[in-house]
Amino acid sequence: MDSQAIISNLENLLAQGRDSALLRFSLGGEYLKLGSTWVAVFHLKRALELDPTYSAAWKVLGMAFVDAGILHGALDTYRRGVEVAERRGDRQAAKEMTVFARRIEKKLAP
């Protein structure tokens, strides 16, 4: 199934009132694949409003900010995501976001 079909199915679930962090995370990821970065950011932020401890949503939101060229926003998002992931014991997500944050820090260094 392609991203557009997946988005259509997910948007239908949303229209039926089945809003959830997972649904918003999934929508954000699919919109990001299509290059609809700001729509992705909207859904990923909503996912984090519904569940601020959703490590994967922090990671993908950071990726969306990088895609949009907002490196300071991405860095802040990854740092917050690392804190969340570490509190949850989600070592892999914390490790990945730490690597992504370091790459951005190097780009932003004078």
C-alpha cells in the first residue's frame, strides 16, 4: 500500500473520532514520507500532546524539523526526546536521538 492510501485510511479513522497518539504518529510519518513536512509536524506535535512520553514521536518530529531546515528546533526536539526516552528506559531511541543531536551540533558549530 502506498503512502497516499495509508494516509487516506488513517484520515478516515481520525474523522471517525479515533484520535490517538499512535494514529497521529502514523499520519505524521506518512506525511513526512510524502514531503508534506508541515502537515507531518502538526500531527507529530498532536501525538506528543496526547502522549508526551512517546519516544518515537520525538524522534520523527526532530526528523521533520531537519527536513524543514529548522536545525535549532530539531536539536531541541532531539534533546527533549532523549530525556523522555531515558526516563522510559527506551535506550535505542535515546541513543539514536543523541547521535542525530550531535550531528546537528556539529553543523551549527562556528
